[in-house]
Amino acid sequence: MKYKDLTHDISGSLKLLSQDSSDLMKSFNQLSQVAMRDGVIDPKTKELIALAIGVSARCDGCIGFHVRTLVKMGMTLQELKEVLGVAVYMGGGPSLMYAANALEAFQEFTT
């Protein structure tokens, strides 16, 4: 799987969804902005949490978007591995498989 292609394709599909459901997309984007803004917990930590949830929920699109954002925020491989450890702890064996996908996405977005 190519995460750059996956995130690009999903973004295109979401644009189509936005044409027919603009209120839904606007509301979701607003929710995202409110949830991820700086507060007691900084935005990078919130992104790390979102990635862990994406891995444990087995969502490749979530993995792609959150890894891409975290790479832009300067996430290190060690930070990624620690977050993946928590995701696997909480999600078990199936999350381990998606943790491997997150490592693949990290390699793709950092090269």
C-alpha cells in the first residue's frame, strides 16, 4: 500500500462527499480543529493519540493522515514506536498488524 496515494485518493473522495454533504464536512472539520487545537495537551501529543486510536481501530486512512501530519510536526521514529507500543497494548494482535502499516507510512512520508 502507498500511503501518499491512499491519502490523496481519500482526499479526492471527501471532496466529492463535501459537494453533497457540505454541512457534514464543515462540521467534521470544525470538530477536528477544536479537538486538535493547542491546550493543556499540545497538538503533537493529540496527533499521537489520534494515531494510536487509528492503529487500534485498524483504519489505514487514519494512519496515513495522522502519520503525514506527525512527520510534518517532527515526529521521530522512537516516538512512533512508543505510540505503537501503546496501540498494540490496547488493541492486541490485529493492532500489531496495523502498527506495521504505520511504520510503512512513516518510511514513505519521511523519504
